[in-house]
Amino acid sequence: KESADALVAAEVVAGAVAQQDASPGSPSTPWIINRLIQREQVRAGGNYAEADRLRVMLNKLGVDVDDKARTWSSRDGRRGTRPNHYDQLQPEPEVPRAQSAKERLRVDSRRR
């Protein structure tokens, strides 16, 4: 029987509580966490232009960062604590790449 602490720990990913899965077309929680860690790393290194670029990119993808509260939230309801620059990057799920028309023809011809 798992303890309540173990259940809560299982839901926590680098300070992020994923209230639900990413909606279609939205970045995964590990992807968001990794971009936030990268943003913190460049901020710590004094590269504020790159940090701003990452923040704008996240915002365009529906992720808001509140530096004063040290939190992030997505438009699909996920939210969490903003990671630090020394936090470990998370494994990201593989994203299937789009097949070219030539590759689709090759696969289709093999099925016949």
C-alpha cells in the first residue's frame, strides 16, 4: 500500500504538478520544464536576451511564467513551481516526425 507522500511524489515532476495531460498541440510537461530550466540557466549566465526569447516562445505556446511568484501555468490548466538553473533536465517523450511524401509512397508500396 502506497503512502500519501508516495502518491504526491509520483505526481510531482521537477516541481510541476500536472493537473491533466497536455491538450493536443500543447507541449508536454517535461518539455516545458526543460525550457524553463534552460531559461534559468541563461538568466544565471547573464544572457537576458536569450532568456526573454525563451519566455516569449513559451508564452506563444500557452505557458505563462511568473518570476515573482516563481511559478508557471499553461492555458490547459497545468501549473507548477518554476525550476532553478541547477535542476536536472527531464526526459522528454519522443515526438514522431512527419513523413515526407516520398517516404509515405515507399511505405504504401511495401504494403501492397
